[in-house]
Amino acid sequence: MKAFTTQLFLMLLNAVSKLSWGALYKLSDIFRFLIFDIGQYRKKVVLNNLRNSFPASDEQTIHAIAAKFYRNFTDIMFETIKLKSITREDLLARIDLDVSILDRYYEKNQNLVVVAGHLGNWEMMNLFGSARLRHQMVVVYHELQNDAFENWFKDVRTRFGTEMVTMKEAISKAMQPRDRPFIFILINDQSPVPEKAFWTKFLHQDTGVFRGVETIARRLNSPVLYMAVLKNELKRGFYRGYFKLITETPKQVPNNSILQAQIGFMEKDIIDQPDNWLWSHKRWKHKKPENLPQSQLLQEIQSE
């Protein structure tokens, strides 16, 4: 029965993916009303995250940001379903992104590490990368527990040649040789184990950050770039992005400074478009440990 229900739901996803964009956003509006207005999905989490991140904002402003976030959240859900059948031409038309900096590195035969956060439709941006870029796209992700859903979403993400790598195999896969230069992409704003995280201030709060980005960057000794995905405020379902160089010499920069730079860039983007981040995530569920070792703080290191 469970397998039948799963297959039925996957058939529904396939049917939804073939709808027009207009019909898709009507469904998104209905779904937003059901899960947020009626179901109150993670409303306390969203509001608490916003209050703590913007302590100078009044309740009216906080609720206004939350309302816009709810719309973005369901839009991204349905846009991601649409990626199952989107054409390459339609996809490329929906992202405004200058990739000349990546092309220059490709001409130098250089691999890259790109770090991003849950800003905008990161799934659409990832698919755009494999459809547009000359580099091989390698994206680190969390596996789904349900095999059928895992396979469905993996098929979507790899439609134009992206290589998907699980978190547990990220370091080993990063070191594998490939036929052409590759971009190793990590979404790096989840909540890590506090005893292993780099700790810093982010949106007025003590925040732990996964340290794997720096481990991978130093082992590859590749340039590291921050990537942003911002909404086009005037056109629903359209995004703009940019890359910002963090370092070209990851072995020579202070320990955790790559992570600190990413957090700083992302914080600015969130402040500029506060409804564009994933506020429903329990980002600050862990408390900062006392007496942190130097490895979990910003410090100077020697080159390897």
C-alpha cells in the first residue's frame, strides 16, 4: 500500500511539473494558504528566527517579512517540481547570472569550490549551472530516506549533467579526477554538531557553521567563491545571482576565514532581501559550547 501511494504521488508530481507557470503559481498560493494560514507550519520557528535576527524591527515588519517568506517557500516548492519538465531554454531565461569569472577559471583548467546558502531557488540555480556552465557541476546534498522520492529528485537534479554527491562522501568525491574542470558546490547554512562547528556571530546570534568547506578547499587547493541567488522582485519565478571571490589560495588564509567571509556575504544578502532565506529551518537549535578550542574559532594557520 505504501509503495502504491508513493507511486501515485510521484505521478501527481509529474503531472504538476507539466502545468503552465500561471497554473503552477495558483497552486502555490493555495498551498501556502493551507500549510501556513490554516496549518500554521513552523510559524513559531519562522517568527522567532526573524525576531532574533532583526531585533530592531517591530512586529508589523516581522509579520510582513514572514508573509512574503511563506509565499517564496511554496513558490520554490512548485518551481522545483517544474524543473522535472522545464526546457533548457526556459531555464536559462529565468536566471540572470554573469558567469564570466567561471569561464576565466575554466580557461585556466582550474577546479573551483563554490559555497552558497538557502537563498532563493537554489535548486533552479544548480540546474542552471549544469545547463549553462562549461565546468562539470558537482553538488553536495542530503539523501532522502524514501528511495522512490530520492530517485525522482535525483533525476531532476541531474537532468543536464550535474553530479550529485552525498555529505558522507563529499571529501572523497572531491578528490576524484574528472574529464574536465569541475565546480564543487556546497550549501553551507545548516545547523552542524556544535562540538565540531566553527562559531561566529550571524544575524546577531551565536551561530555554528559546518567546516567541511575549508577542508575540501584546502585539499583541492582551489579558488573559493561565494554564490548568491536573489529574487527578481518584479517577475515571479525569475532570479538573479552573482559570484564573489573569497580566496584563490585557501591553504594560505586564516583558519575558518573562508567560512567567516561566506557568512558575512550571506548576511548582507539576507538583510537586503529578508524574505528570501529559509526561515523555517531551525538554524539556531544548538547553543554555543563554552571553552571552544582554537580550531573552532577564527585563527591564523600555517600553510599545509
